Amino acid sequence: MPSLQSLRRKIAAFKNTQKITKAMKMVAAAKLKRSQDRILAARPYAHKMRGVLRNLSQRVNRSAHPLLQKRAGRKVEILVVTSDRGLCGGFNGNIVRKSAEFVRQCEAQGLSVNLSIIGRKGRDYFRRRSWAIRQEWTGVFDKLSFEHAIDIGGDLTENFVKGTFDELYVVYNEFKSAIQQRVIVEKLFPIDTDVEFGSDQNLPHDSVLGGSYLVEPDEGELLSALVPKHFQIQAYRILLESAAAEHGARMAAMDGATRNAGQLIKKVTLYYNKTRQAAITKELMDIVGGAEALK
Amino acid sequence: MAGKILLEVVTPEKLLLSQEVEEVIAPGSEGEFGVLPGHCHFLSSLRIGELRYKSQEVWRYMSILWGYAEVTPTKVTVMAEVAEKAEDIDVGRAQQAVELAEQRLLAGGLPSEVKDAQISLEKARLRKKIADRAKHGHS
């Protein structure tokens, strides 16, 4: 039987843990609110942009701009979006599992696969398993701004043009609601006209094909401004999705942890009281026994 | 006239407008263009200017600072860097901004500064104009 003192210590330790998880939950909730507002505000623009680009790539000659090309190459790159910090439940686990599965699928088809990674957690995971990582970005979620998206979008477009990869898929957590995330595999390069694994069901997609676009100012000028921008916007959207999802996941995980700590405290406290009562009863018996003996 | 087109205006900050309208006039980079239902497919960049749309026989105004517009026979999608509805613009502040920009322009300086000042003056004047429109019952 553990001593009363060690039980007291245990209870105190659980209480401390609970305090910490509770505080983390509060912090995550506050951050969630902010990042949720950001992603909800950014979504319509990004989705419209994608719609326009899809229509556009059906209508213009795809060789008109290097970023619109469709190559028959066999080099695939996967951009894995994880978080920088842990303690957020299955957030990162789901992503790396899905990524690894996707990599195996691609390899089974005889494609060569490269990884680039956003977030410390994913980098550590794949590095430990010594997978080849082409590019990594860490610490972007501390202060997420459009600059990061320009940076990431710029690197991706540059490498697509250079031919480092022919197709790029992004694996990320989509923010569904404060307590729900969904792992999404989305094709970013080349721009596809058919529907992807992604979420937006309601993309207006008019099927009237053919008939070229009237473009103003001239096509080349417009494309060279619009297309790189599209990729920046999409990178930004994905970062925001992931950030909001991360805070949501952390909040849920910490809520669970707080509740579990509460249950443990209850259980140990009950045991402590029982033990204490037993000790008192035993002492009383001793005293009564002693008094009896003196009679 | 029977037909209607869906006008959607989005900025990186939010979805500003999504409405069925009868006619749209937008500030294309090569000049204003008007869109009626059944317009052919068209894609244009936008400059600083005024976007007008007619809904239920009433013209409404909106300021647009750069962006793109995609036109299909049934829909106009405007992706603006910055956009504001006329009724959301504060006339007093717009007037102040005009004055401030004028002062900056007069103060001169490096060519890049002058250019900046010109652009902000243009922006400020546009917002002022549109705010006035809303006020004087045009809309």
C-alpha cells in the first residue's frame, strides 16, 4: 500500500498537470479564434482564384505560360504540411501516415517521389527515417504572414519551371470546424481541370468548352502576373488551413487531457481518503485495545 | 430585360458581394467595360477605379484598387486587391486622405515617393468620389 504522503504528492502532481493542460487549452482557444477568422476570410478569394485558373487553363494554350504546362514526366513531389509544435492529438500523426501511404502508392506506380516539408514535426519524423527531403520550412506558424506564402509559392513555382518535379501534391489538414480536421491530398501542379480530392464541392464549373477567352491586356502579360499569384494565394490558404486546424486539434487534445487529469485526481483522491480512513480506524482500534487491556 | 448575371466580388479579406445584377461596369486596365447577361468569356486585369452595378434598376458603386475580373455569360467574378462598397466609405476620412495625399505630392521628394503619393492621391480621390455618390442619393 502506498504511503499517504506519496499519494498526496501524486495528487499534487496531477493537479499541476491539469493546470498546464487547462492553460494550453485556453491559449489554443484564443489562437483558434484568430486563425479561424483568417482562414474563413481568405477562403472565398482563394477558391475563386482557383476557379478562374481552371477555366483559364482550359481556354488558353497551356504552353502560353511555363507554369501552366502539363508534362508527361514521372517526378512527383509531395508537400507535407505539419505543425511546429506537438501536443495536438493526432494532427501530425494523421498527416505523416497519409503522406507515407501516398508516397508508397506513387512509388508502386513507378514514379519517383520527393518530399518537401513545412513544420518541424514532419521534418523530424521523415528525417529520423532518413527519407530524402528536398526543401523544408520550419517556424512559419509562429508568425504566419503572406510573406511565407510568397516564399513557399516562389520556391515551388521555380522548381516546377526548372523541372525538379512534374507534379506536386500537398498533404495538409483542412480546418473543418473547431473540433474537426480533415486530411486532404490536393494536387497543386499542374493545374488540373478535373475535380480533385479537395473539399470544395461547389466550384462553379461551366462545362461550355471551346471558344477562346478574350483577354485584356495581352495574354502573356496577364498570365505572368496572375499565375504566380495564384500559387502564392493557394500556399497562403493552405498555411492558414493548417494553422487553424492545428489550434483546433490542440484545443481538443488539451480539453481531453484536462478531463482525464480530473478523472485521475478523483480516483486517487478517493483512494487517498480510503487509506487515510483505514489508518485512523486502525489507530482507534489500537487505542481501544490498549484501554481494554488496562482495565 | 430578362437576364441576370451573378456578380461576385472577393478580396483577400473577404467575400464582399454575391448578388444577381442586371448590368456591371468595371474599370479594366485598358478602359472601362460593361457587362450584360450573355457576355462572352473575358478576363481582364483591373486598375484603380469605380465598379458600378445595376440591381433592381438602381445603380450601386464600389471602389476597386487593382485586381482581376473574369466574365462568363452568367457570371462576373471580381478578384480585387482592395474593394469597398460606397456606403462603407467614411466621407470625412476620405476627404482627409485626399488632402494628405495632395500635401505629400506637393512636398515632392524622390521619384519613387512622388509616384507613391500620386497613387495614394488617385486612391483617395476615387474613394471620395464614390463616397459622395452614395451620399447624394445616386445609389
